Amino acid sequence: MSKDFKQAALDYHANPVPGKISMELTKAAETQADLALAYSPGVAEPCREIALNPDEAYRYTGKGNLVAVISNGTAVLGLGNLGALASKPVMEGKALLFKRFAGINSIDIEVDTEDAASFIDTVANIAGTFGGINLEDIKAPECFEIEAELGRRCSIPIFHDDQHGTAIVTAAGMVNALEIQGKRLEDAVITCLGAGAAAIACLRLLLSMGARRENIYMLDRRGVIYEGREGVNAYKQEFANRTDKRTLTDAVSGADVFLGLSGADLLSADMLLSMADRPVVFACSNPDPEISPDLAHSVRSDLIMATGRSDYPNQVNNVLGFPFIFRGALDVRASTINEEMKIAAVKALSALAREPVSAAVLAACGETELTFGPKYILPKAIDPRLLEWIAPAVARAAVDSGVARIPYSES
């Protein structure tokens, strides 16, 4: 990061006012009559209605279009455990993206505890305020317990975006890349370097979409997770493979797919050379991928590559998913975001990448052409069609799978 960019980032967050989000009024508050309706005595009337029927909160308050972005700061970006307060700029940023891309009001909440039970109690006790909760930057394995328990205790969508948002966007790009390469997810040998929340969620979703467990090799810092290896937690154990492969060199040899959710420069040129013909490489470590695109393309002319960076083709970017997934869930008052809704989002995102790209999007991206192929497997984040493609697909899936509380309206 250059000194100039660092200062520009600091200035952006500080000026002209600190932070990135603010509140706005949705009702008139100019006259005495306005204030009498907004607060006492008029506010008593919706209070009475909600006391009689809690669903009336969706009619008389902003609950139905309000998402909380909540963290304890134990896994902030790639920076590690910075603590709750230091995570606030990230959570404000997430709130900004909700509003910018899906018109969803959002507020950030930082919970200053590393104790999972305390965090769960805090969030569960305030959950009724919101239409949905986006969990963010919580370290594994606690994040799995936290999301699962909150899902049991709350009647609104609880969505850990580091897990599921990453998984949805990765799966959409992966399906497209494999098709371009003439391969099928059902047959692909997948080597995943990384065994944290995002990696586990990615592999779970790929399994739901047809990948075969025996074709998956997951690696953590100690190497391949294989059957019988000691010191493996229950979440990693899901992907223990019956194999004699032990190292990344072993696991990536002959693989169709490399999925990196780990650290910089861990996939060597020789390892890439050992992969199967027409490989797919998702090197998603940020800011520096597991192998640089320049090196990868110099070694293999037959690969399709994606990274987490915006300055290379095929960016795996969570903003392609979470705003529109929540929009769809909120529009039908879904009680959860289930597997059917995630798969619907994957399919919509995958399909949109095959559509012609408008001149406005091309201009905004500084491109003259974007056509479905090796350098364009995912839509651009600024494509306005993301909202109209993904949100309805998610809403319909919520209705069809029985977790919606109201019908889906096309209007």
C-alpha cells in the first residue's frame, strides 16, 4: 500500500464528517402536529398495535428494512484479532454497501467480548429490533457455534457473510469456470488450501451443488486433513479424506481446481504446473493471492484464474452477494437464509455473467468489452442487474422452501 493511498483512505473515513453512515428522517417533523404524531401522544397507537400483534412492527417501524452488521473484531479482514472497536470501520463499510447496492438500512454493532456465549446472548437479546443480522469478522471455530445458536434462538435471518457470502460468490464463479474449461463440478478434483470459516462454507456449498466429498482435499497449516489425523476439530473433520496425500504438493498434483483461502505466495509455479489440464485457480488471499496472476499466466496458458482483487479479472467479491441475498430475504420476511436460498443466489449470479454487459458498466470499469469467458466469469459489482436477478431468485426460493412469512410480490 502506497503512502498516498494510506492517507487517502484515512482522509476518506475522517472527512467531511467522521465515519461512513448516518441516520435520516422518513417522516415530517416540522410542526407541533408532526411531533405529536412522531412521539407522544401519537406514538402510543402503533405501540399498542405491536403489543397485540408483533408482526405489526413491520407495518409501523423500520424493522423490515433494517439489518445489523455485528462483530466482535476477532478476525478483521486479513489483520487478525484487532478487537471490537477497531472493527468498526469495516462494519460501517458493510452498512454502506447494504444501502448503496440494495437500499437496505443498516447499522453496525461492535460487541466487546471474545466469549461466544456472551456474544450470543447479547445478539439474541437485541435481534428483535432488526429484519436480519449480518455477522462479520468473527474467528473460527467460534463463528460456527455463534451462527448456529443464533439461528436457533432468533426468528430472523442470521448470516455470517465471511462464510456464506464468500461461498456463494466462489461457487458461482467456480461453476462458470469449470464449464468454460469443459469440466463438471461433479467430476472435479478440488484442492482447498485453508480450513477456516470461508473455506469450510465454500466446500459445504459446493457439496450441496454436486461436488463429491472423495474428490476434495482440504489443507490447514499442518497439511492435508486426512482420516485418522489427530488434533482436527469437528468442522475440519467433515472434510477428512481417506488418502495418503500429506502436503500441498501432493494434494494439488492432478487437481482440476485450486481454491486458496489462506495466505500469500503459497502456491508455487511448479505446483501449478502439476495440476490437470485446463485448471481453475481461485487464489483469494487478500491483498496478496496464493500465486500472483502474472506468474500463474506465465506458467499456464490454459488456466482460468480468479482472485479477491479488483485490479485483476474475475474478482471474487462478497458485494456480489450479501446485499441482494438480504434484499430477497427481507422482501418475504424470511425466518432464515437456507441452503435453497444460497443455491438460488449462486445460480442467478452464475447466469448473469453470461448476459451481455451494458455500455454504462463497461465505461465504469474502464473496459471496452466483457464477454463470458476465461476473463469474465462473474459480473462486475457495479452491474445494476445484480439486484433484479439475485433478490427475486432468493425471495422465490424462500417461498418455495417454506421459510417466507409473506408471499413474494413481483412489484
